[in-house]
Amino acid sequence: MGQLEEVACDACGSKQVQMVVIRADDLRVVECASCGLAFINPRPKKEHLSKFYGESYFVGSDDAKDTGIGYNSYATFAIPWLKLRKSWELEKIQQLMPLKGSRLLEIGCATGELLALAHSRGALTMGVEISEYAAQVAKERYGLEVRVGDLEHLDIPAESFDIILALEVIEHVLSPRAFLKEIALFLAPGGLVVLSTPNYACGRQLKEEWLGFRTSFEHLYFFTPEVLVHMAGSEGLDLLYWATAGSGKAAPLQTRKKMKAWLQKIPGGVVLGQMVKLFKDLTAKDPWVKFGQGHRLLAFFKSRGQGNDLVFDNP
Ligand SMILES: [Zn+2]
């Protein structure tokens, strides 16, 4: 237990928590009794967390499959498919602000697919990525500018970006409050922030059955839309719009085990499984529901101050 540490609520500092669930990795998810932010407590110490994000996190390994951490073959198989993907996030951004000529930062850009798509539409892009391996892939494959490290250690002047994207990142960081503060600092007045994260409102309903508690054990925080909006608001980021997608219901363990065993028996089975999943994603109709109860939460914020007056005409 020397590898774990107790933490207070990152949003409000309270130590009064309610038990939510014990994840399959034996860590406890608790909810702040005061503000509703849910988090892992006690949690692995910082030095143990950084080990999650090596090469195996992105290319998959037997370890990754078995521990529920990381993306199976994210870089290896997903590329040609993801690159072709029409990005709903970018479509929405373009309703608010032209990508062409906008200074766009993606935090946690992984192997760079979305950033490359934004770049191809004329955005002046920069990526930040904690994994040296993933950043290298993004640089070599797409010629992108990607900095390796944490946001707080970047030597970038304040107000450097018109658009900041952090998709599926905030649930990983040690302090979401500090993370939002950094984002607000780097954003130009009137700039746009796009965040996505698993929707804990969905998790509250599904409890142990929620995908968010069954996989991705590197996640430290779980946000309802209300908590995320409140925390962002405290740092000067005002909500424009949020939407959710997906059911978030994990397939029963037996079904997943059977599926895995079946895929392992046929040559190239794992690749086939990946392709089926990606094909489903690509052919799905726009699954986003404004203010829905779905699993994936996507939220758009604007920074206060003079600048573009961002309003969705038809969200
Ligand atoms: Zn709290």
C-alpha cells in the first residue's frame, strides 16, 4: 500500500467523500460529498502513474490487454481508418471559428491523427504529448510540431492559442483544476476550448456495469457535465454547448472473454476485431445528443474577455 496516497477533492478541497464502486483493479472510486467530483482515492503515487504511457500504451501488448490499460494497437491499426474519419469535433469547431489561420493546440495529441486533420484544413497546429513514443510517431508520420511533456513545463507565452483541444485527457491528469487553469492561461481572449471525457452521470446510473469503471484503469477522475462546467467556470471558461454519445454499458465479462478467445483462434483475429470496431464507428450516424445521458461527454467552452463572439447558430 506504500504505492498509494490519499488525496482531497481537487475541485473544492473537501475530504468528505462517499464510496461509489471498487474497480476491477481494486482501486476505490469515491465522490466528493460537497461538489460531486468523483475520483480514485487512494491513488497510485505520481512516480507509478508515469509508467502507464510508454510504447505499449499505444501499440498494445499482452500486458495492456490484460490490465485494461491503454489502446490495443492504437497506432498500428487505426491510422488509415482514423485519418479518413470525418471529425465531428472539427466540424463543430468550424461552426464557431474558421480552422484556417487559427492557432490550434491539441493537448494529448497521441499519434497525431486529429491534429493532422486540423492541419490539413489550414490550422496552425501544435501538439503536446506526454508519451515520447507517440510524439515521435506524430512527427515522423505527419510532420507535425509536437512537444513532449506536461502542459505546465512548456515554454509557451500566455494567450498563444485560439483553439485548445484536450480530448480524453482531463480524466488522466493529477489535478484537473490546475490543468484547466493552464488551458485558460494559454488561450487567447474569446478563444475556444474543446474537452471530452467519460460522462460520470452515465456511470452513476450504470455503476459496476459502466465501461468507465471496467476499462481504462489509468483514469483518476470522473466528471458529470455539471461538475466539469462548474470547474471550467471557476477558471474563466464559460460553457457554450455540451453533448454526449454512446451507451457506456460494458458487455458482460463472459461475452468479452468468449469474443477474445474466438479472435485469438483465427489468424489476424485481433486485427479483424479492430477493423470491425472502426468500421462501426465510421459508419455510425451522428450519435451525439445535445445534453444527453450518454457515455462520452464532449463540451465546448469559450474564454472570457474580448475576442470572437462565439455562438452556435444551430447546435
Ligand atoms: Zn469537491
